[in-house]
Amino acid sequence: REREDRRPIARREGYRENAYPDPALGTKVPTIGYGTTGGVKMGDKITPDRALIRLQADANEKEVALRRCFGDLKLLQREWDAYVGLAYNTGVNSVCFNNERIGPSTIKQRLQAADYPGACEAILLYDRAGPVNKPSDRCSHPDNRTCRGVWKDRKALRAMCLGESMP
């Protein structure tokens, strides 16, 4: 597989010059540039060029980890790109393992069963950005006002994965 074109990730994440608190986790996870979190401290600044370099490095790291997780699974480029985009946002562990980390995620289970459309649909299961204490805490809930961008992103990744036009 060739490496994903990083522009879609950059467009979805958006650029921020100054470190900002993660929308769900606050200042415990400062974020900068195009969604980079590693080694970031509040008060940090980054240029657009440096942010793209960090995006490329972060996404490459996710690809390596996903290759280990998925093994020899044969994916279409659009499927691969969608899972890399999801892992960039949620972390590789959430894409590979279930919440208790005692078994494979729904995505991985469906891929292993050769249910490729079902694995793409499972991207929509990633509809939260922090704890879910009530139904409206889910980004997919119509009354949610805090993480609509997450839900929009998940729908776009699902469409990419299935080869459909973006919503």
C-alpha cells in the first residue's frame, strides 16, 4: 500500500498555530497544528510547514501500528486511508482492540471475517469524544452540541471507506 495522501486529514483536523486543550480531555492532552498531541505543551506554537511535517510523522506511525494490527488483510486503498484517518483521530488501540482490550475491535473482527462493508460501517461506532453518561453525550445524538465535528468526520470516513461520495 502506498501512503495515504495527508491532505484529507489536514482538512478534517484544521490548522491551529497555538496549542489548545483537547475538546474532550482538556489541557491533559494539549493539541497543536493538524491535531498533533505527542510532546505538546500548552503555550507551544507551530508553523504550518512544521505542522505538516508532524502530521506526516504521526500518520506514518499510525500506519506502521495498523499494519501490525491488521496483519496480512488485503484492503483497498480507500479502506486503508479511512482506517488510518480514524486511527489518527482516535488512536490505533481503539481501532484494533475493544474497550476492554481483551479482544479485537469490531472493525478488526469484521475485517478478519472478510466483511469489508461491515468494517467500514463500524467506523460509525466511534461516535464519542469523552465519557458517555447519557445518550446525548454521543456525537451522533441529534441533541449533542459539543462534538458534531467528530460525527461529521466519522460519516466522511465511512463514506471514503465504502467508496461513496462524502456526506
